[in-house]
Amino acid sequence: MCYSDIVPLYGAERLDKERFFPYRDGWLELSNGDGGRTSVTIYGYGEGYRVANDVTAVDATGSRYELTPQNQFAIEDGKLRFASGHVLDLAKGDQVRYMEYPVLTGLFQWAMATATHAWEDGVRAGILPGGISVAIYFNLAALFLAFAWLATVWSVARTSRRRPWDAALVALSPLAVVHAFTNFDTLATAFGAGAILAWSRRRWGFAGVLLGVGAALKLYPLFLLGPLFVLCLRAGKLRAWTGSAVAAIGTVVALNLPLALRYPDGWYEFIRLNQERGMDPDSLYNVVRVFTEWQGFDGPLAPGQTPTMLNTVSAVLFLLCCAAIAAVTLSAPVRPRLAQVAFLVVAAFLLTNKVWSPQFSLWLVPLAVLAIGHWRLLFGWMAVDAMVWVPRMYFYLGVDNKGLPEEWFLGAVVLRDLAVIGLCALIVYEIYRPSTDPMRAGGEDDPAGGVLDRARDVVTLRLGRSGAERTPVGAGTGSGPGAPG
């Protein structure tokens, strides 16, 4: 019943090929003339490609043609342009594919594959114990992913100065048990949590660098610049934010530019696929579609067709949520804590996005632990989210294989989303009622705040909060060391 993207990606993205380099090399998906499709690895050579082995396919007219490793060709606008000058129209749906991940995640997979091939050389030499190739690859990747989650735990413990025991929730999270090795997201959480730790130590330039590295792994760490901007605006600390933002953007550009210039098509694959991707099974849009028979904002889509309206609606909804969060941040009686605002922004992205892959929930774990001081609520949410894995696996089995219908899986998705919305509501309540925030007990203001910690307000927004508390910084009450729940 266990599932991991790491295992199928090893073969699907050609990482099992020793000479394969992602973003330069890829694979062709071609019509084979029998109603099916064939896939062949291609290697980049100068301005063109060569196939790894002989392949027979059909062109746009239905005529058969052969590609051999001796043929060098370019691929432009649905055409194969051979070095000999011959031009061939590809059949409808034929396309070239590349690594579908951001650059550092793709390079991490390539590094693990390279280490796997080196390990296999050691096996053949009688130095190392053997195993099937994909198992060696998974074990090596899992080792580094586990270290990344440990780094996340360490950063949370160091950030939460007076409540370091809260990091135990990150270490023991049911979500980590289920999804730490589903994909490569623990790498991004390590850099995201590390950036918050660096910011809390007033090293805002280094925090920006860590955010940039995290964004080159998965995009979400870059979202933290939004909460930092609004909080720095309120506290008059925009100089620190500017330094962090410049460092983050500069790091993203420095890490992406070499591959973007050298292999533009391979680099762009991640963006292209995210634009063309439809509503994910885990998204609220799919929940509405299944339970109401709604056909989506764009109606039925052909393969490879971009869901333009869905992309626009999800982006607008996220921006509206961000605007509302900014209003809450500026109008609260006491400046909210960084982790509170960061959790709200990342949760808003997941709830409004067309894709919520199961491992994305890991993004929320360190933010939730730093934002919310209620162990029972946090563990309950994590357990609910982790348990979505069970109906998900039964749904993937299919009803004919004694699995569950999609409605059961989507019911679990709704419970997960309601749990996240409930945490967001709790955070907003504690923002407007800071005396109920356990994290402010004992005179704390914002352990992760860095230059924001105990800073005076410069810019605020009044929204008629006559009934809200105007509690001085650190005047909270709540559970202490002996009462984490």
C-alpha cells in the first residue's frame, strides 16, 4: 500500500541511464502506429538530439519512419528537423519531455542516480553489497531526505527558544512518517525552516540565500517573502526585508540561469507542465467537480491543453487571500508573529491551488509548530492529514480491485481541508486576541521575528476593531512547559 514517487521516477525520467543528464537529455513520446505510444530516450548533442536505440513510429500522415542513434535531429514546432535537411511532421500528441522538477530537485535526483551507478560499480567489483538498482537509488535518496527532515527539526528547535520541545512534534509528525519519502519536499522544508532560523538571528541576508535555495527545490519558500514584507512594513524594518529579498531573488537567478541559458527547453519543462496541469485529485476544485458533476472552468480539455481559466481563478483566489492576510497583519492590535502569517499564506496557497500533492502538507508542519502552541490540535490535524493516505491508496487500487470509489477519498480530502481551515481560524483568533496565544506566554513577542521582535509599530491599519484586545507585547497567557496541549 505504500507509495513513493521516487521509485517510478528513477526509470520514468531516465535516471537509470548512466550518461543521462536532466535538462539536457530527455525522451520522445511517439505514436507507434498501432494505436499506442512508445517512448525513447534522447541525448542532447550540440544543437540537436540522438535517440538511445532504434525506434519505429508514425508521422502526422500515418507513414512509418525510423530513428536510429546515427540520426541527429532538432525538434521545433512539432517537427523533426534532421541534420540531412529532411523535415518530418510529428503525429498529434508526440512531444519531447524533460525532467519536470525545479533545478536543484532535478540535480539532486541526478546526483543520487550518479551515486547509484557508482555503487553498482562497487557491487561488480565485489566491494559493496548488491541490490536492484532502483532500491539502491531509493535508499540513497531516503538517507539525504531523512537528514533534511532532521535539519528541519533542528531549525524549529533553535527558533523556538523557550519552547524547544515543540520540535518533537516535527520529528514525530504522522505526516513525516507517511510522506517524508513520497517525494523530495523535505529538502525544501529544511531550507525554509533554516531561513526562518537565520531571520530570527537577524541574519536577514543569509535568510534570503536559504529562501532562494529552497525556492530552487520547491517554490513555496519564496512565499515567505510576502509575510516578511507586510510585517517589516508594519514595524518599519523594510531595509532588512529588502536585503533578504535581494539575496533570495539573486540566489534563485544564480541557480537557475546557467541551465536556463544552456538548456532552455529542459529548464522550462517544470513551468510548462505546471501551466498545463489540470485540477489535481486532492484539490477543492476536483471535490466540487465530482460531487456536482461540474465540468470545470475550462470544460473538457484535450491532452496538453492549458486550463487557462482554472489557472487564472486559482491565482486570483490566492492573491485575494494574501490581501486579506495582509489586512489582518496590519490591523491586529499586536503585530502577529512571523510563523502565524507564514502559515496562513502557505495554507491559502494549498487551499486555492489546483494541485495539492500529498507531500505538500509537509510544508505546513514546521510553520504550524512555530505558529500554534496547542499540541493536541496540531497532532490531531497531522493525524487527519496523514490518514488521507489510506483512502487515497484504496482509490488508486480501483473499485474493480477491491478499492474505494473516489467519493470516499474526496471525503477524506474535505476533512483535511477543514482541519487546515480550522487551524487558520485559530491563528486569526489568536492574532486578534494575543492573550490567548500560548507562544506569547512569559513575556515573549516573536521568537522567529529577528529584527521584528519587540519592534514598535510604524504602519498600521484600522478596521474598526473596537472589540479587539490591544494587549502589550508579551502579555499572553497559555500553556507552559508542563501543559503543551
